[in-house]
Amino acid sequence: MSDDGPMRVPSSSDVDPDVTGTGSPAVHHPRRVTSFRARRSSISDRQQAVWDARWPELGLLARTGDEPAAPLDTDAWFGRKAPLMLEIGCGTGTSTLAMAQDEPHLDVIAVEVYKRGLAQLLSAIDREGVTNIRLIRGDGVDVLTHMLTPGSLTGVRVFFPDPWPKARHHKRRLLQPDTVALMADRLRPGGILHAATDHQGYAEQIAEVGDAEPRLRRVSQDADLPISTARPETKYERKALAGPLVTELLWERS
């Protein structure tokens, strides 16, 4: 779930035409079932102006056409050497911005498929003068696979991923054994995987998958960790205070 509103099941006309950077509709190749839904993504004129001015400096595409991006030189991109945090599915960036401001010693890479969410976050970065966030547009698994190296991350955050509640769609859920294993590989020893969901069934699956990964061990939020786990409350949580319980799940890389 992202802060820009609930997502609906797409039709064939809902494909966002700019995800690949080619100007053509994004094509989901049979190489992998994606965890996100295709949809159009519009932004305001003001957001577009900020995008045109700041994206070349702060943003990258995970793919150009069928070609994945090259491995990142994060020291050069951020202009410093610092612990690296990856957030997959940042939505409009409410949590991303607040947590980056509270942790200026961390460099944060925020990944999102939808331009509207990234445009809102980019506008907030520009307005607030935040310097420790960079943006990648595309599939988080592409970023993990092609752009990051083993042991390069201090933390991975996945907040409110799409639960795909129907049983026939569970294969589309992001936090599957192969993806969690990839996250564990990219984490340095002592690095943290932090997931949050308000879907009980998905929480149970995430817990099972995380606990089964041999390089991860479960830790509590009050443990001495290298990253903050104080996640800001989103507007959807505020609307649903009497609704579903949010489950926070944390593991440390051994």
C-alpha cells in the first residue's frame, strides 16, 4: 500500500507508458511475475517542473527497455560514503522522507514503480532540502538483482506491500523465499530487514518466509539496531485506527 491511494485491478489500458524509459508501454516479460499492478500515473505541472529539474540528479530507471541498469556507484551518486538503506515500494514517500530526515547519517534509495508517487517525494525532497535520498523507478527485484552488490546494504524496508489477497494471486506477492534470500544476500552482517503489513494472511506468510531464511534471525523493535524502526503513521493507518492491526516484522542478517 502506498500513500497515494488504494490500487485497483488494471485493465489493458492502464499500463504506465513511462516505466521503461522508452516512451512505449511497459511490458511485463515472462521472466518473472511482478508484485505490482500496472496503471497510469499522472502528475501536476508543478511536479513535472520539479521532475525535469531534479530527476537527472536524483533519479534513475531500473531498466531502459529490456536492459537492466548497471550496478550502482552509491558513493559517487550520494557524494559520500555512508551506510545504505533500500526502501522498496515507497509510495508517495511520507515514511521515506520522515525517516531520512531523522537518520541523516544514512543514504536512502527509494524504489517505486509509479511516477506520481516518486514525483510527490521528489517535490518534498526539493522543498525540504533533504540530501540523503535518491530515487529509482522500476521493479525492486531488478534493483536488488542488477544494481546492488552482496553485503552493500545496512537495511531493507518494505512497508505495506500489495497483499494480493486472492489465493490465486499469492504468487505475485513480493516477499517470497527467492526475494527474501536476495535481500539477505544484499544485506551486510548485522543489517536489518524491516517489513510491515496490515494484512494478517500476508503477515503470516512473511513471518514464515523470513524465519525460514538461514541467514536471517528474528529481532525485536526494542533491540539495539543500526537503523530506526520508528515508522511514521500513514494517513491510511490514521483512517483505520479501529481497523486491521499493523504487524511489524524484523530480521537481522547473521
